[in-house]
Amino acid sequence: MKRIKKWITILPILVVTAILGLSPVTALAADEDVAAENPDYPYTGSLAIVAPRIARENQEISMRVFLRWNQEPFEGAGVWAFTRDQAEIMRNEVRKLAEDPSTPIDKKDYEALASIHGTPIGTTGSDGRVYHSFENKGTYLLAAVKRGYFPGFTTIRIGTMPKAMVLDAPQKARVDETVTMTVTQRGTGTAIENAGIWAFTKERAEEFHTDINAIRESSDIAAEDIDYESLANIYGEFLGRTDSHGQLNHAFSKEGAYLLISIKRGYIPGRAGIRIGEPTFKSLAIEAPKRARVGDEVTMTVYDSRTTEPIEGAGVWALARDKMGSLQADMKALREDTAVAAEDKNYESLMNIYGEFLGRTNGSGQVNHVFEEKGGYLLVTVKPGYFPGWTTIHVINTPDLDNSDDVVRPYRDSINATSLRPDLQNTSVSIEDTTQQ
């Protein structure tokens, strides 16, 4: 159980890590182990460059260069572009020059290295910007260089804007409960048909992520063109493919935390986390006016306490004060009877002994009743497969009582929904004491 809890804590971090790991932009930026930045000494410090991560061919883009220590625009910096092979050479040469103790900082000529291995794009103006449009597809390392300053690096990918998937799934579900997963295209919301969905355990997800990184770093394959399915079949459990509505239904047979990944060639994968737990017992809730007059028709509404969906076919009973103690004792005994499954416990038989049956709810979860006698009542709703819900109502003879705005919210134990309302557990306290006169 401790391992499961730990995995639940780690899962959101794993999902975020997977998103970053599958990013369409190749991380080519060099390690920037720069010298100490001192604004009083103009030849020390390092530059930084910001540019779009993705752009189309022949699309003019803006790149901005600034000095790291004060974030101010940097004028006169040269901006260079490097292909993957050139970038590797440039990084090594920059590192060697930076670590060379024989060359003073203000003499380290990174511009000379850039002119040997890269392609010039332009020189920044007073606003620190330079504009350029790339003609060829590919992933490029961009470097901002100036004699006496450590270069700034970033990457940009030129080509068709990649399509990405969004995978929607419940955050948690019960064992053997049918789960609906939906795959759509990011940005448009269009359903994606025939997308495969795989489930990964924590360990397998990490191995999958490691292999994807290895492929990404060793080739120029665009992120959306990587053969994710081959790796998913090795590390994950294939759940199926989406229909024309982008949906796939699946029931998990084992509890645990899983990373779900949707895959289809031409798309960046989608992902979502889900926690599968043991079946949980559902409980009811009931709403009713907290006060009513004798002879008035009262509407009571029953719904699922977790989903708030109306429940049809739930029985509603009314109990007088003198029956509450006995009902509470018998309900407790039935609840603690481990020989009977939670969904098989027959609460209706108890209600027929202690309460007056008022009726069963309709498709809207409602039942109507006219109380003929004044007094305080406990209203209990019961349906097989649910733990009972309850609330109170006070019926009086006052003819001019206006109860149009008085609705009492149901009491629900937030932990296990298995105890009666606290002030009703003490049978020495009357309902009149628990309701507003």
C-alpha cells in the first residue's frame, strides 16, 4: 500500500516529465558554465537568446538577445545558426575555449568559432532583436555571440507545425469499472480515430521514456514521426484503438497507478494518469425542505453523493424520534457484518421495520409526499448497492409559515458515509432541538 501511495505522488511528476521528454524540439543547448557575472567588468558575463521553439519555412521570426545578469537587451551581438552536426562541434569548441586558462576572458573569441562552424543570421539592434526567416526544414542550434561574453544558446525547429493529441480519462476508477478514454487533436478538439492507447506502470513508463530520449538525441527524426508504437508494444499494455468519436472503453482488472499514452503516426502522443482502486461503495444523499406544514405536498430529491446524479427507484422512509436509536444500532450491526458484501446489505428490510414508506423516486430522483401529522422526522433513502442517505424535516401546523427558501442540505460523512448525523446519534436529543423553530 505504501508503494501505491508513493506511486500516486510520483505519477503527476512522471506525466510532466514525459511531456517534456516527448517535446517536438530537440534539446541542443550547450551547458552554460559561465564565468562569474560582474556588471562592473564589461568583459565578463554571458548572453541569452530567446526565439520561437517552432516555426514554418519562410516565416519571419524575431530573436531577442539580452545580458543574463540584468536582463537588458544586448546590442551588437551576432546570431548564428548551426545544424545538428555543426552544433555538436560548436559546443565542444566553446567548452574548450571557456576552460582554457591561458586565454583571458576578454580575449576569448567565440565569434571566430561561430564563423567557422555556423551560418550568420544577423546582428542585434538597440532593442536586442534580430529578424530572420529560415528556408530549409530542420532543427537548428541558435547562438548569440560577442567577444568577451559567453554565448547564449537555444534551439528552433523549422517545418510543419506538428499535430499533438490530447488524451482525456478519469483520474480514478474502480477495478473492473468501464472507463471511457477520449483522444482529440490539441487546439482543434477534433476527435482522432484509430489512435492506439497503451497503459504503463511506473517502471515501464520510465523505460519507455528513456528509449524515446535515446532516439530523439541520436537522429533528426521529428517528434511526431518517431515510431512510438514499437516501443509502446514492448513496455506497455495495449488497450485498443479509438472509434470514430475518438473514444475507447476499457475496464482495468488490477488496481494500481498507470500512465496512459495515446499514439498515432503523425501526432505528438497524448498522455494522462489514472488510478485504479478497489470497488468503493456508493452512497445516497437526500434533500428536502427543513420545514413544512401539515397537508402541504413535500418534494424530496435523492442523488448520488459523489456524482450528484439523480437516483431513480430509491425508496424514502420517514422515522419518528423514538425509532432512531434502534435503527442506528441495527444499521451499525449490518454495516459491520463482514460476511455480507457492502452492495448486498439489505437496508430496506430495516427501514420497513422502523419507518413509514413514503414512495420511490422517479427519473428525476424525486418523490412527493403529504405529511398528515406534525412532528420531527428523520427522512432516510435506501437503494440496493448504496449506503443510505438521510436528512431531517420538521412538520408544523402554523398556517402562515413561509418555507419557500428553506432547503436543508443532506448530511454526508466525508470519510465513509457510514455514521448518522452527529446530533441524531444521541437519542436523548429531539429533532425539534436540531431544527430551527
